[in-house]
Amino acid sequence: MSPQARARAATREKLLDGAIRTLTGQGIAKTSARTVAAAAGVNQALVFYHFGSVDELLSEACRYATEQRVDRYRERLGSISSLGELLAFGREMHEEEREAGHVAVLAQLLAGAQTQPRLAAATAAGLSLWVAEVEKVLVRVLAASPLGEFADPVGLARAVAASFVGIELYEGVDRDGAGRALDALEQLGAVAAALDELGPVAQRAVRHRLRRAARG
Amino acid sequence: MSPQARARAATREKLLDGAIRTLTGQGIAKTSARTVAAAAGVNQALVFYHFGSVDELLSEACRYATEQRVDRYRERLGSISSLGELLAFGREMHEEEREAGHVAVLAQLLAGAQTQPRLAAATAAGLSLWVAEVEKVLVRVLAASPLGEFADPVGLARAVAASFVGIELYEGVDRDGAGRALDALEQLGAVAAALDELGPVAQRAVRHRLRRAARG
DNA sequence: CACGTAGTTGAGCAGTCGCTCAAAAACTTG
DNA sequence: CAAGTTTTTGAGCGACTGCTCAACTACGTG
């Protein structure tokens, strides 16, 4: 790679990192070409030279940050084998990312996307990376659970991802409340996990009751 | 009430309604003194005359809108007697409010509150009105469920409220996905409701398994 | 080394923001 | 009706926004 191409890539990366740091540190409202450029230590005009527009930069930053995170956690997601573990994983990741704030990028962009259609597509794409991973886990987990045949992994994956982002945003206005919410979900996860480990007789009873409910 | 006082109250209300309409229609990013005043049909300087600042207006609009909604749905919340009904209620309310958009106000403010500390307090207060109602329902519902002794109504209420707002925001970037998420949650609610109606023997087995899980 | 291009810069334009203010208008009170 | 108060208005200030552009530097290629 030539020095020129290397410099180009370096500048782009500086801007992407600057965008993520600004987004998580100052919020979407204070994320502008000038603030991002300042965080990146470069001139603001480079935002437009390299990315064309602020929205485009944020879109790429969204993909950049999300792909990084999903890659980082993919193995751990792969080893999850119950609903309880999934919810416990959510709590762990949330705390690991607290100071890095990489997950909060999605929350900020989701907030901003409500008004800027250009951001909406990128945010949906970023979120769908997580949804896809969660969906894989749910398909596997639900197949092994007595509750499995009555739940829709596709919809649940979206619900889990959206809820997680909602709690992330909630943390911004009530940190204690968000902590208790995560605690409660983890606890609920343990309950669900326990159901999977019922003895065969109780399992049959549960399945039977659920089928009756499903029929109306 | 004198004509002067009546006019004062009318103008304030126009501004509050204008704020809510702008918030739900244009989003927090395009909600300014000028846009709100235009929606209200009055001069922008009145925002500062009557409320002192834009943030203060939005804070009062948040309380105004949320109190209205909570009052409206309180009876229906009071008649909920299972987790399934609670989740079904969430879906119903979501659809009833779709065009009115009064619930989306909270989502927009939660998004904005990530950066403006002044808004954070008001948003947390608005959200806590919902949390309190959900908590009452959960206390009642969980007391009658075999899962009850293993779940924390306080934390769960916060998780439910925050998740609901998250799904509301998710709808802004992926309407179909949000719909499937709500469907899946409703379905899951039906499963939880069915567990409450297990026969006494299965109930004892479930409780026994949960207690063992709770001990470690 | 010389020429062309890619990368970078600071200045600047048009627009919006929150907010202020003096003056006009509407109402209350004597 | 006149004087005083409250409400409303349009203009305007300084700060910020996305974005453009001519000038400048640094590199790639003959």
C-alpha cells in the first residue's frame, strides 16, 4: 500500500473513530462535522471530502462500530444455550461496553434516525446485524425448550434487540432504574432456564397446557 | 375567569399542543421555538415569555402529554390480570396511539434527553408515570402466578416501559420489524398466561424446579 | 526535476438555533 | 376616557449548522 493510500485510510479511520467517540460522548445532537473533526484532530472539510456528507459519515460509522462489536461477541453468542444465558449475556456486554460506549452508538443513531431518513436505513442495517445474531441464538435455544414451538424467533430477536436499545437509552435518564431493569430481566432469564430443566412429566404437562392455550 | 387569564391559558395550551405535534410529527431534532410556535400559530417569542426556555416548554409538554395518556388508560390497566393481558394491552395501546402519536412523545424526548440534562429529568418523570402504573399491574399479576416469587416487579416494570419505548423507536427505522416484535411479545405473553393455569401438580413441579434454580 | 493529482486547510456563505428587546396591541383598573 | 399592566409582535444578536471553494502542501509519475 502506497503512503498516499495509507494516509487516506488513516484519515478515514480517524474520522470514523471521532464520530463514534463524539456520538457516545456528546450525543447525536452535538455531533456535527466540526465536533467530529475536532475529536479526530483533522479539518472539518475532510468530512465532506471523504464521506460527502455528515449523514454518510455517521452511516459508515454505524456499520463500522456495529460490525466490530458483533465480530467481537460472535463466539460468545455461539456458546449460548438457554434464554437465561442470553439475558445474562446482554447484561455482561452492557457493562463491558459501558466506558467504550460502542453499543450506545446504536442508541444515539436510533434516536437521530427518527428525523433523518438517511440515517434510518443505516441504523436499521446496524441493528439488523445484532438481530441476526440474536435470531440464530433464539432458533437454537427455542428448539431445545418446551416453550419453543410457541415462540417466533424472528419477532423475538427484534423485540430483544429493540428492548436492549430502549434500556440503553433509559439508562441515560435513570441509571439506577436501568440497572434494576437489567437485574430483573436476568432473573427472569433464570426462571425461563429453569423451566427448560423440568422433569419429563412436568414438561409434558406444560406442553399440554400451552397447546390448549394456543388453540384458543 | 377574566378574558385575560383565559387568553393566557389558551396560548399556553396552544404551545403545549404545538410542541407535542411537532415532536411526534417532525422529531426532536426539528423541534425548536420557531417550529413549535408555527405549529401553534403564535409568535416564537411567546415560548420564552410563557415558559422561559424551549427545554422548559418541552418538559411541561412531556408531563402534559403523559398525564393525559396515563389517565386515559388507567382503568384498562386496572383490569389486567395476567402477563399475557399486559403485553396484549401494550400492543393495543401502541396501535390506538399510532396516529395521535402521544406515546411517541416520550420516545422522542428520551432520545433528546441523552444530551440535554434539563430534559432528562422531565423525561424520567414522564416515564416514571408509566412505570408506576405497570408496577401496580405486575405486583398484582405476579402475586397470582407460580413465577411470582422469583420476579422483581419494580425492575420488571422499568424493563417493560423501557423496552416498549425502544420498540417504539425501532418502529421509526423498521416498521415491519417492530410489528413482528410486538406480535412475538404478545405470543410470549400468552405462553406466560398459560403457565399460570397449570394444574396443581405441574404447578408444584414448576415451583420446586424454580426454587432449586434460585438456590443456585 | 517537473508536472499532475490527491489530500488538506482556513475562510466564508446561507441557513437555523435560543434568546432578547423595544414597541405595539389588548386588556384591567381608576 | 386615561393611565397602567399584561400579552403579543417583528426585528435582531451571537453562535452554530452543513457545505463549498480557492489556495496550499505532499505525493505519484513522466
